[in-house]
Amino acid sequence: MNMNTAKRFMQQPRFASKGFVTLLGVLIVGAIGTAITLSLLVFGVGASRTSLSLQQSHQAKALANACAEHALNELRLSQGYGGNEPYTFAGNTCQIYPIQTVGNTTTIHTTGTVGDVIRKAEVILSQLQPSLTVSSWQEKDF
């Protein structure tokens, strides 16, 4: 083998380096695309969890308010109604706590529970006769 032949075998063909650059470019673009796709999937799962918690929170609040409405109706029918009872609606629960009366002020506390979310409502009545008068209705931690 002479020197020229040996040099020719030692050199890489011109098209081999272009193919390597192209392959490397495709791999980099693929890696970036995969990273973006995974980021979007993780973000989507997080958004779904947040959306579910928000929905459960609204349902729990509505449930607490429904129990407060029920307690108001029971008080309207009988001023001796004492509360202290649970209710279950469509697998979710709400609780009416014992109704507190001090002087002319009557206070109703309720909670609504959906999943792990608990929301609370407090209704304050300033009079029971001749009709119920609500002076305050708010979400409150008690």
C-alpha cells in the first residue's frame, strides 16, 4: 500500500460529516420537542387538579348554604328547632350545628363537605317573630 492510498483511507468522506451534523440537529430538536410535550402534560395534570378542587369548593359552599336554608325553614316552622343534625345530598354531607340563641340574636352554623373540601356558613338572625330577619350571612371559620 502506498502513501496516497493510506491517506485516502484515513480521511473521512465529505458527506459523512454533513450526515453527522444533520443527525445531531434532529436529535436536539427531538429532545426539545419531548421536553415541551412533557412540560405541557405536567401543567395539564396540575390544572385538572386545581379545577377539581375549585369545583369541590363551590359545591361545598352551596351545600353549607343549603343546610343553612334548611335550618331557617325549620326555625320558621318551629322556633324550638335546635339543629345539631347531619344531611347527606348525593353522597356529600353537610352539618347543622346546635343553634345558639342569646337574647334576641339566633346564630346558625353549618358546614358543607365535598371530598376533602370543607366550607362553613354562619347565619345570624336578629328576630324570629313575626318573621325571620337575617342580619348576617357569611362564610366564617367558627
